Amino acid sequence: MKGSAMRTFFAVFTILNFMFAIHAADIAMCDNYQTDFDNLKSGGIYLQEFWRVDDWRYQAQSLAVVGHNGGKALNVTAKNGHHARIYITPRRSGGGSVSFDFTPGNGIWTFFGFKPEKAKWDEFQAALLFPPASDGKLYRLADGKKAELPGTSFSAGSTCRVTLAYRYGNGKGIYRFSVEAPNEKNCWRSEWLPFETAADRPVGIFEIRSIEWNKPESASNGIVDNFIFEGDRSFAKPEIRSSRFSHLFRRGEPVGLNVFITAGEIPLNTAATVTVTDAYGKTVHTQTEPVTAATGKSIRFPVEVPSEKLEKLGLYHASLNIGGDHPVSAESTFGILTETAGDCTSFDSPFGAFLYPLDGTLYAEYGPDYMRLAVQQMRELGIRWVRCNFHWYSVEPEKGKFHWGKMGELVDELYRQDMHAFAELVNTTRWATSRNSEAGGSVDTGREWQSVAPRNFADWETFCARTAERFKGKIKVYEIWNEPGAPRNGNSNGFWRDSSENFIEIIKHGAEAIRSIDPEAKIMVSGFRAVDAGRHFENFVERVLPQVIQEIDIISFHHWGSDAWSPKIYDLKRLMKEYERELPYWDSEGPGAGKTPDCIKNFIWTWSMGAEKVFPFIYNLPRYPDRSLVNPDYTPTPGTMTFATMTRFLAGLKPEGQVNAGPAVRAFSFSNGKRRIVAAWSELPDNRPATATLSGLIGGFDHYGNPLEAVKKGSYGRNSIIIGAAPCFLELDFDGLDPHAAAQKP
């Protein structure tokens, strides 16, 4: 989970205007490390370090690729059968190529290939396979099976230069590859070959993947270095995007789109068509323009979609298709919203978010306005709280020299827009650490020196006090540390690798320092996970909580909306009763994020369990690419628009618990004493619809806020409506809910 992104870095670069996203193990937001990127040039992707796949936590990890400008090589590894992956998502169709140096190891099979998004490993459209070096031959994927390439051979330890290129258009895909072994004076080049499978689907991902075809002999697949990704220069490079940074528009206003096209090596003399479809697949607007451009020249034209064509709320898709001998396309999205709900003060709102709008490319494009626009996007979605991590090692890399960087700018901008931040204070700085060990933990937990107590707690107090001083009046809640569970010997591979006694001191010293500057500040601890309580970490929470219960104001827990973890919430509440201090509970990371409409189910579940505020991931999280609400280019997803719908229906309401709305229906009631809304969805298999039946039911709206079909009236005021697997919002007469139908809170 995201907490302290140590020195693993994520970069998104434009190479020859070919946009792609590289999914890395974590994102570093530490301003004092940004100078490490100074040697980057177009075409290079640099990763200072990589994280090996750990042996106990995750089935697959996403790793980043190193560049050719002095970066370290990446050792592709797998351990205990876990796959290591590098994958890149092109933002435009047409064609492209990747090239890199590869030195095979003595480990397991390594795939290099293109495939559609979410395709299985055996659905690669174009793939080259390297076996362990001891095999000495090359293979390609054919119909999901490895096929030897005749006449190929290489020696163990030999470095090959590998290039794979693809072209796609009009429903057809072709690829070719070359492998050069300079030391052996060997080179193999293929002709253009058809995609082996799924040829009707465009390339979605280039992936380097280790896979356990046979039992691995050792942990290393090989070394990848000098990696370059380029667009096919013969193709035009198209782009379409809305005229607003947020890509969000109000119902009743027109939508502006901007089209940018740069001719490739082949001049353009064709037509470009823009097609806009609503959330239900209905085409609402088309526009075709002639496109004429010499090699390398760019053209642009605007598209305006009239407001009367945008009848539905929700997510709209805009596609740009360029014809001719080299057809290419590009896609984008935008959203149509109602006005933001206003029945709740921003401070009382439960709607939070975690992860930061700190994209370097967009920051360079928009300049000082970037932060304002990114925060404005969050506000338009109904978000009112943002978790902001302040890593001690980043803020104070040298004793007495404090640097708040972009995170400080984010807090300032949130305050300007009547939004709120809570600060997480975490991770010991190197000069103050009590254990100067470089030992790594699990994927994103950093080095051991970051995860232990300082030699002198007075230094920690100074950091906490200076933070409270910098943000007094702007930050009112401080969370001390993140996911700290550790066994009694402190030998955890998580965010805390020290004793529970020292963690108690971290809380006490931090709380005292913060309150010495801001007596009204609230102290929250500490983003506990399910495993932090109970036997897994030898009752870490139970060891810590009794000693600090009088020092803190809020307890935070990372629930992730899991039924399996729900008992831990009850355990925490039971402990607070036992310690005679019942504290509010926040979920400071996780549930309610994702790119599908289902994303808000976990948010609603966690909120209904008693969480006062919930903080899902909003921006790109490479380790969990499907758990961010917003796309890496800031365009909305179905999850984005569903989340915005939820904030509009439920702002200002309080959860009442689960209600009985019929078989195979999950339903939660919310009210404010004047109006009542039930959030509900079908739990039938295969996403089949179900019938929700409730007393006083008067109407319903789908996950985008558009009306459902008419309510069917029943006897005794119990009316019914058909609902789908995506969450919907049912409106009731305030006095209409049958109290006997209400279940206990989950």
C-alpha cells in the first residue's frame, strides 16, 4: 500500500509525441530527490533503483524500466513463482517500437511482447521469448505455445539488442522483431508477421514479463538496460482532448474538444473524423474535417459539441480516426455533471482522496496554474479532504534545513479552495536514524533506516513542531506514521521495523510537539491494517493503543472495504470501549477507488461501518493501476463519474446502516432527518439485474445520476424498481422506510 515511496521513481515522458505511461513499483513525491532526474533526455527512462518482488505479499509487481543515460540496469527477477513485470501503455494507436539490451540469466522464461489491455499471458499478439541462458535458443509465441526460431543461438552471458515493432490499423495488426548479439556477430530479423491472437483488438500494452513456464532454477531472468520506446515515424500522431484540464462540464453547457495531428514520414491528404458517444454507447455528435499536412507538420482544429446533444449525465467518449493508407486513432473522455451538492460543510464531508496531482509533464505545461487546476478537479468531483504525506527524510534531509516543496503548495491550494488536508508524518530522516541499515522491506516500505525510531526523540519533536508551525490554521489533523504493525522483535518488513515501545514514544513525542504549536490540532494514529491487530504481528495494536489512548483524538484503519477485514473494525471498537475512550474512526487509505462503477461499493460499505471519512486513491498508482479514480492523463473514468454521482446524492447525509431491499440486493440507507437516499446494487451473478423493494420508494437513479425506469407500486406502500450491478441511488419518502426492514449496521 502507498505510504513512504522511498527512492523508487515513476516517470511519464513524451517520446516523439507518443504518449505512454510506465507503471512502476511506487511514486516518489520527495522534492529533494527530484534532482536525480536532471540527466534525463527524450527517449530515456530512468529508475534510480528497483524493488525486487517480495516473497510474501503480492502475486505480481509492476517494475519500471531504466534508461540509457547513466541509469542502473534492471535485474528482472521472480521469487517463489511470483512474476516480475514491466509494462507500458501507449496512448495512441498506429504503430510503435521498443528496443533494449537484454542479458539472459539462468532463471525462468522471459516474455517480451505486445498484447491488448487485460489480455491473458497467452493472448500476446506479438511476443519474443528468451529461455534461461543455458538453453541458448530463441522462441516466439504462436497460438499460446512457444515455437523455436530456427537458426538462432546465443551464449550464456551474451548481451542482445532486442527490437520489437508493431503496426495496427483497420482491424489488422502486424509485427516484426530483430535480435542482435554484437559480440557473437549474429543478427536475426523477421519479416512483418500477423498478430497471432486477438487481431481484432488494438495493442494496449507492451510487457516484459517473467513467467514460470518450467520451475525456475534461480531468481534472475536477466538484465534489461538502455530501453527506448518510440512511435512509428511513418504514422501520423493524433491527439484529442477536451478544452478543460479537469475534463468535467456542467449539464447545459457545450463541450469543447481540441484535435492535434502531426504528420509522420508520409504526408497527410485524407480526412479525420471525431465521434462522440454517451455513457450508453449512443453517438451524439460527429464531425469530419479534411486533413492535409506535409511530413512532420502539425495541424489542429476545434470541435464543439452543442449542449442540447449532451442530454445524459456521466462519461462521454471522444474518438479521433484518421483514414488513408496508415490509419491511426486516438481517444479521450470527458464528463457531464450536475452542480455540486452543498448540504454539508467541507470540514464535515466524508469524501476524501489520497495521492497527489504532481505530474511533472503537466506541471511543466500548465506552470503555476497546474496545482490550482488539479485541486479544482478534485473539488468538482465532490472531494473535500486530501491526505498529504510529509516524509521526514524529504522535508528535513539535513538537520535544520526544512523544505516543504510541492506538498506544501498542495496544502496551500487546498486551503484556498475551501478544502482540507490532514498531514501524515512518517519516516525517519537518515541523519537522525537509530539504525543505519539499507535493508529493504516489501515493495514500497523503504529502507530500514527510514522505518525505525530516531536516536534522539527531540529531533522528531522538532520536525513535528515545525510542520505544525508551517501549516497552522491550514491543517487541523495530523496522522502519526503509516501501517506500523511489527512483531515484538521489531523485525518487520513494513513501515515500522522497531519495537512497540519506541512506536509509543513516536506517538507521544509527536503529539506533544504538535500541540505545543497548535493546541486545537487533532492527533490520529496510525493507518493500522487488519494484520496489525491480532496474532499476525503479536497484537501490535493491543500493545500500543492502551499506552496512547489518552494522547490521541482519532484512530485510522485501512479497511479496503473487505468483508474479511470487517471483524477488525469491531475489534478496534471493542478495544476503545475496553480502554474507556471511544474515538472516531477514519479510513485513511484505499476503499472507494477504481476505474469501474463498482469502485464506490467499498466506500459506501466502509462509511456505513462507521468511518467518518474515507480516502480512496484518486490519481495514478502504478502498483495498483486499476485502483485510481482518474486516468494518468487526468481524463475521467467510469469510476470517476460514479464517485461524483455518489457525492452529489449523499453529501450532507449520515449512514443509517444496511436495509433489507429484497433478495440479492445490497442496500444502505442515508438520511439527514429531511431526506433519505438508499444506495443499492444487484448481487446476482453475471451482473444480472435484481428487483429492489422498499417502503416509500418514489424514484431511482443510475450510477451516473440518470433516471432509472419507473417505480412499480406495490401493496402497503412497498414499491419496487429494477436495479443493475452498478450502484444506484433510490429516493424515498423520508417517513417511508419501514423500520422493521432495517438490518443492523454491518
